[in-house]
Amino acid sequence: MMLRRGLTVFVGAILALLLSLGMALLPVPYVALGPGPTVNTLGSRDGHEIITITGTPTSTSKGHLNLTTVSVSPDLNLGNALVGWFDGTVAVVPREVVYPPGESRQQVNKENAEAFKKSQTSAETAALRKLGYPVKVTVSKVAPGSPSSGKLAVGDVLTSVDGTPVSSGAKLRALLAAKEPGKATTIGYQRGTAKGTASITLARADDDGRPLLRIETKDEQPHPFQVSFDLDKIGGPSAGLMFALAVIDKVKPEDLTGGLFIAGTGEIDDDGNVGAIGGIAQKMVAAERAGATVFLVPADNCLEAVGAAPDGLKLARVATLDDALTALDTLRAKGTPRTC
């Protein structure tokens, strides 16, 4: 009788164990976000320089300007999820946070790759501005009979709208969108070496009624050297800030890092504004593990970053490329940059 009871208990335990193991292997609708690789934008990878600049002398820095990433584990089972939930460096989030409904993993990866390429373009544009090479919004076509006819000409560089500087085609469109069709607007321009203004009554678009100059423009940013990026297998826009800093550091003769190991993150636009990103906690862990002592944090991520920063990692709050450069200046002077 005792033997039979013991066997029943043993078999029950085995079945419970098998059931538990089976449940642990059940797929769950979550993904795990963990610390990913970090890359020194001033250095090289697989024998290739991350950023190559030709046509002008470049400098070499002793420190680091590392971009940071988040690793994504998309195929979780219940066991993986439980392990992640108890790991302070990992975030287990609903799958739709990373892979929106209706989009395949391949589509999301393609979008992230495109955003990564765009981050390089915006980083170059913002860096070149700081190096003294502004974007010029040049008139490429004036529609016959338009309100701009006889006032603007092909080749004119548009400089302002009612006194507000025009720094890009996107800025021009935003400024015009705030105006009213049928109202006179003062457009500043440069024609060759001469500067002037033209009072133009804005037309109304046929489709949506927006105000128009009825011209076509193109953005140009003449500069005497070439910038190229050689880095793949990374997605998303969040490397923009660190790319921009690296371009400036390579072109300028001084070492902007001051020999420090600096890491950071942040999306950047053509005007140098730094935007919030995801995965800040995991990126800070990755930076600290790589050896960073300073982390550049987008201003809109500061609240989250303060509560998740690893011990010993100094945070510097940045809302613009100018803020980041000021932080680097302060660090080189042995000061404390503006923190979160």
C-alpha cells in the first residue's frame, strides 16, 4: 500500500514538472528589450572607419563618443518572460510596442533601417551647420503667373519670412503654413551678393486652401569636403546625436571628448534639435558596461533616465546639438554639465 502511494506521488510530481515545463515553453505576446551593443562613432568596426571625411584635414580624439542600442528578443515564451521580468536590466513589453499590429517583423526592420539612414543624413546636416555651412533654400522654379513672378527668380536664396530666418525647406513651409492666403508676406532673399525683400501676396492652394508662393525650392548645403558613414545592422533614428558630434569632432582640430569615454543617444533633426528615444534604461546599462562615465540624455527622457541610471554614470541633459557641445566643453574644463 505504501509503495503504491509513493509511486502515485512520484508520478504526480513528474506530471506536474512536465506540465510546468510545458507551460514555460508556451509563447507569449511580449518582447524583451535589453542592453545592446555600443559603437564608438569616432572609431572603426570590422576594419572600416564608422565615419570617413575626405577633402579636409581631420583630427583624432583620445576619448569615445559611443552610440548605444537596445537588443530585441522577439520570440519569448513564458519562461523567458519570467526571467526578464526579474532582470532589472531588461524590459518585457507587449509585442505591439515594437511590432505594431498589421506590420510584419520584416516591415518594421526595413522601417528601422531607413530611419537609421535618415539619422545619418540629419546628423550630417546639423553638424555642417555648426561647422559654418548653412542650408540654403534656393528657388528652382517660379510658376508663370504666380504671385512670386517678377519678385523672385530662379537661383534666389530665400532667407526669411516676415523677418523669421529660413533654415531649410521644411522651415519655409512651416512658416508659410502659419500665414493667410491673400495676405502680403515679406520674403527675404539673396540674389548673388545682393540682399533684398519682396512683398508677396500668398496664393491659395486649390486642394486644401494652404497659402502658397507658387515656387519650387531645393535645399543645398555647399561644403568643401565629403562625409560618409559605414555602419549597418543597427536600426532606428536614435544614433543621430552621436553621429553629429563625431562629424564635428573629426573636422575640428581640438579633441571634443577631452579623453573621456562619453556615450549617449538621441534623434536629431536638420536644425539640431534632439528628440526623445525609447529604451533609455537599457542604453545606459549598455554604456556603463562598455566603460562610459558620461551619458548624453535627450531632455525629454530625463525623468525616466534619473530613476534608471547605473551608479557612477554621470548624466548630461541635452535638448539641442548646442547643448551637447556645451556639455562637452564643460566636461573638458573639469566642470559639471547640466544634468537631468
